[in-house]
Amino acid sequence: MMRLSIPFSAFWLRSSVVSVLISLISDTWANGPHDIKFIF
């Protein structure tokens, strides 16, 4: 049971992080490409 829940939570965490990164990058890209270096 533990081995099944760990990959599932990791997958959910990665998908949520990816969606947040996409919205963050699109917002930053609207401001200017030079701001992306500041985020990373």
C-alpha cells in the first residue's frame, strides 16, 4: 500500500508543479523574457 501511494502522490505533485510553472512562465513571458532568469 505504501509503495502504491508514494508514486501516486509524486505524480500528483509533479503535475501540479508543472501546471504552476506553465502559468508562471506564461505570465513572466508576457512581462519580458529577461525575467525568466530571475525566477530560476
